[in-house]
Amino acid sequence: MLKIIYRGQDLIKLKKEVTKAFDFLDSFFVVKVTDVVVRIYVNRTDFNKKLKRETPDWLVANAFDNKEIDILSPLALKNESSHNRNEFLPILKHEFTHLFAYTLAKGGAIPMWLNEGLASYIAKQHKNDKWPIYIEENFCRKLSTQKDWDENVNYSAYAIASLFVCFLIKKYSFGKIKELIVSLDKNYYYPDFKKIFFKVYKKDLNEVETLFIRGINKQNHEGSRK
């Protein structure tokens, strides 16, 4: 069941958009997620009260407890954030992806690059990534934990994560991503994650990272010659 809570205008229209976004993720993951609550806020003050803290203008949505999503309304996005109202659905799809991924993982610890990269990819937010992007060696290890992610979020973390997930899906299929998430341990430990990755992809994670970086550089080089 999907419950939508909103006290602003255009309730019927927003309900249709939220339901359509949820149904899209449901058909994409083919994983049953139930009893989801989406709370849409007409202003940031109410949003902050729910999150129990002051939030920066870029923070407009939050997935909580694997079953709840809090998000600013399209009008509030326009008036009280660094986003525009047309980003409402992509942002909502991003948050829905987190819920479906958590359900698929069944308590497994999803590394941040995979969690955020997959959400950005499915919401098609990766198409807005701008060049150049500076990618460090062994970037999956450096973008795995919440602490590491927070330290790198202003250094192309979202762009790198979403582009790498896009690469994995196009080269090896979305089914492999699902298999990887299902196989995760309850506690994240990078050496063990590398073993899980190898078992799923039959390839070393570092080698796949290198293939990805070379592909990005080749793409940029060919683009600059046109």
C-alpha cells in the first residue's frame, strides 16, 4: 500500500505522479515494497520539523526507515531550495530507489557509491553530470561508507557513482546489480565486498574500475575531436 500525505494544492495531480513513479520502480525492481508513506511538504519549516534539524537548501528529500519518504512539494522546491519544480519526480524516483534497494538487500549493507549511484542512474540524474570529473584510483573503496561519502560529496561523488553504476548496467546488465545487492553481507568490510563482487561479476573490482575510467577518458577524447 502507498500512502500519500499532502496538505497543499494539486493533491490529485501529485498523487497520480507519486503513484506513477512508485509503479515504475516496482516494475523495474520486481521487488515487493509495501506500506510506504510519502509525506510532501508545502514549506521547508515543516520539512525541518519532521527531520528535527535545520536543512541546507540543497537537501529536499529523505528516505527514512526503509518505508518513509519526506520531500518538498514542487512549489517549495522552486521557492525554498536550490532545485527547480521540474526536479520533483526525479528526486522522488531517487528516494524510491533507496527503498527498493534496501528491501532487495534484506538488511545487507549497501556501499554508498552503489546506493547513491543506482538511485541517480534510475532517476536519470546522471545525465546532468558535467565534465571534467576527476576520478581517483580505487574510488569504490573511497566512496563506500557514510563518512567517506560525506568527505567526498563535494568532489564529484554523485557523478562518479552514477556513471560507474551506468557502466556496470550497460556492460553487465541490471540483473548483475540486483544479484550484487542480494549477496551483500550485513556488515560492510571492503575486502569481503571485493570477494562478493568477484563472485557475481567474475572480475576483480579494481580491474573493472580501470575499464570504466579508460572508457570515460576515451569518450571524452573522441568527443573533443568532433
